Amino acid sequence: MNSNIIIRESKGSDSQAVYDLLRIIADLHKQGRPDMFPDLVSKYTVDEVKERLSNAENGVFVAEVEGNVVGYVFCEVISEGAGLTLYIDDLCIDPEYRRMGIARMLMDKAKEYAKTKNCAFIMLNVWEFNQSAIEFYEKYGFETRTRHMEIKL
């Protein structure tokens, strides 16, 4: 692990850097499923990102290297059945900083956060075209819970 990597709670001033990372994810989705995401610029606007990052109850954590935000994880606690589940809404690492253990560090932080919120599970969605993400999640210990299937007409 790189000792220069800091994982911390987000703050409003991180919003532009997180928004820029969201645009990387949007481009990945446009390439992977142009039929579903033809005009996607970002999942959230800059203002929505700032609002989300400014609220400590949202469970948003960032990875910082030398003062620069290079990754994030968006967490949401949701009610499911008789308990709580931590839903990973989004995870992104700047391509220049991938394969350095940052995604694992952010997921570890999310897991720690889930435990403080008394969650029984962590859940996320991943597109089938995103094989590198699927491989990471499986290596981390995630298993398929449900499967959405489609047929093209």
C-alpha cells in the first residue's frame, strides 16, 4: 500500500474533483452501452455532488494523494427486509491511480462505515460490460445476488 494515500470523509470543496471523476464513469458507460447512455455527461450535477459531499450523513469517502482527490465511494444506508444494507452507489478511481490498492482502501472504509450503521450487507450494481470492476468486486468477496437480463429486439 502507498502510504501517501489518505482515505477520508468528503467535504464540499471536493465537489469539482469528484464531479470530474463522475465524468470518467459517464464516458465508460457511454462506451459500454451507448444505447442506454447516449448523452450522459455525469450521474449528478456539480451542485448535487457538492450537496451530497457536504452532508456527513451521506457516507461519501474520498481517496487523496498529495492533496488531490483521486477516487471516491458513495454509500447509502437503505432498509431491506428486516434490516439495513449499505448500498454502494458509485466507486471511481482516477485511471492514473488504479492498481495501487485505492479501490480496496475505499471499499474497506465503506465496510467500516456499514458496520457503524449496523448494516447486515453491502450491495452494489455493476454493468456486465465493466469486467474489470466485476473482477475487482468478486476478488473483494462480492457474490451475485440477483441478475437483470434483457433481450434486444
